[in-house]
Amino acid sequence: MSERIPFTISRRSFLQMAGGTAAALSMPAILGACRGGGASGPIKIGVLLPYSDIYAVLGESITQAMEMYFAAIGNELAGRPIELIKEDTEINPDVAQQKARKLVEQDEVAFITGIVSSGVLGGLRDYFNDNKVLCICSNAGANALSRAAKTPYVWRTSFTNWMAPFAMGTWAANNIGKKAIISVPDYAAGEDNVTGFTNSFEAAGGEIVGVQRTPFPNMGDAAPFMAELADAGADLVYAFYSGGAAVTFVTAYNDFGLAGQLPLTCAGFMVEEDVLPAQGNAALGTKSTLHWSYVLDNAQNNQFKTDFKAFAGRDADVFALQGYDTAHVIDEMLRRTEGDTAVDKMVEALDGISFDSPRGPFKLDANSQAPEQSMYARDVQSVEGALRNTILSDLGLTVDPGDNSKG
């Protein structure tokens, strides 16, 4: 998917205007000058999301919620019209590299948002850092971007991969059992989930009896993986899957007779609103931790759900929530800069942005460059004829330890 909007000052025109001095400029300086700062003309926002393959619904949810927020404010930010230029990453780091370069070097966007896959975000980190391109990430939670690989040019409005599994490790050890087997897809976010859950589960007196890594992005035949889980001698399973892979895993877990026999816990993406209809009753009783639930009862969430249903024709999910809050952060950031899109001014403006979100209190933390937010322990139940993640407990405000973490 590519939506191209003509840009006002081409790269060639810039080089012509720069004359003999252009050759002496570094690439970051050239790109920064092309993208410009100032506070006039349209604001071009590059949107890098998957619109195909197993994460396509995630990309659509994030996009639609951003569009809904921007439409509500007249498609203007700080008095400047907005242009969204969308590109499909196909959850492929090589493809994402090409699309990012197009957005920055040809379309001359002011900054980039989106990105679902941790692998994609990790692959783009050096490009953003070396060329001083601001990325406001609306999903990918790779822990390294808040730690050893942190750069001032990548901020998250979503989560880090540490948050949900770390919260679940403590809760599961205290409420379900002391022996766990872990199942994750074999890529960066899966490894982050292994580390986060293991650290807190063991700290609470638990024991990890095995770690199962399945092919990514498609699991394939689930039968051998289900047999391994059944024979592990565990009190519970902790899993991390999303999108189509989450449907495959939960359905197989039920079909092989594990549901109701071996408690299933997970990062909440595995039983989110985008996949619950396809999972059906197979998901009942699954326990999860996440920073949002459809049934959260606050004024912001009630309005958000109503507005999104009217705008998109379907129920909101956590990815829509993240897209909505991303648009809100962008709005607040550009209010602070008075519409100036100079990258250093935008980065400075992000620190400490806070508001009442549909997820609860939201604040950007300068250390982790990710949100401080509540985590919720949840349980899939039937609510008024629909499957929902009911709230078992508000686990309180959580912030990634960032540089202070050992895992």
C-alpha cells in the first residue's frame, strides 16, 4: 500500500538552492534541511505500518484511529494542514528500510509514526538515529530501544515488551502456579517476552520448566507444539502471539484439549478484540496482562469506543487505542512547538506529555521514552453476548526501567 502526495520542495530543488555548499553537507544535514523546520505549510507525516500478511488488521486499526483523531480536530495541527503518507512494511525489515527512505528522502515527511514489528523497528533504528529522523512508534515494543540501543529519535506511545510479561510473571506466580512453560514466536518480541516473564516469575518463587520457540511469522502445524506443552509438567503456560498467529495458537490449544486443563496466561495481544471473534469460546478463561481493556470504565474510553465504532464500523481494539493516543501525542507535541517541525524541538517537546487516555493515566517517560501507564490483569469472559477481557485487578502504574534494567 502506498499513498503518495506530491511534495512542495524536492530533494533536487534543495540541492540546486544549496549550490556549491551542498557537496560539503553531511547526509543528516541534507535530510534535515530537506525536511525543514519552521511552522508553515502542510505537515507531512510518514506512516509505516503492515497492511498485508498476519499483522494487517493491526495496521488498519492504528491507521483508522489516527485518522479519526485528526478528523475530529479538522485535519490540522497547530494551524497547519496534515498529510498522511502511508507505506506497507509487510513486517519485513528490508522492505521497511526502503519505505522509510522513500518517506524521508523523497516525500520529505516531518517525522515517521507507526511500526508494528519489533524486528522492523530494530532494523530502522540506525537510520533514524544517524539521519536525525523522529519516529513516534505506535506499537513495536523492542526493549533495546529503551536501553542499550536507545536514541533520542525513537519514542513509543504504546509499551515496551517488558511491561506485559513482567506484570504477568508476578501475578501468575502469586495466583496460578509455580511451574511455567513459555511459548513464543522466534523473533525479537518473543525473546523480550521470555526475559520479562522469566525475571518476574522466578523472583516471585516460580520455575521455568521450558521455553518453546515457534516459526515466525507463521507457526505452521501446531500439533507438535501443543504436545510439547502438554508433556512439560507445568502448572501453567505463558504465551505471546498476536494477529493471525494468536488465532492459530488459541484455537489449537482448545482443540488439543489443553484449555481448561492447563491454565493459559499471556500478553494481552493474544486475546485482544481483533482476534477474539475468530478464537470464539476457545479463548474463554485465558488470563492476560495489558495496558487497556475494552471494558475499562472511564469517560475517555467510553467516548473512544463509541467514536471508533461510528468511524470504522467495528469495535475498538488495543491497536486502535494506540493509534488514537499516538495522534493525541502528535497533537500535544506540535502544540508545544507551535507547529514547528524542527526535529530537536519536537524531541524536546515529547518529554512529559501527559493526558487522560482511554487506557487510564498516560505520561511519556524521558528515561524509557515510552509511556508510564497502568497494567491490568484480565480474564476472557462472555459479557452481554460478546467475548471481552474483564478486569481482575489494576496492577498499578508501570514504567519501563530503561537503562536501569538487567533484562
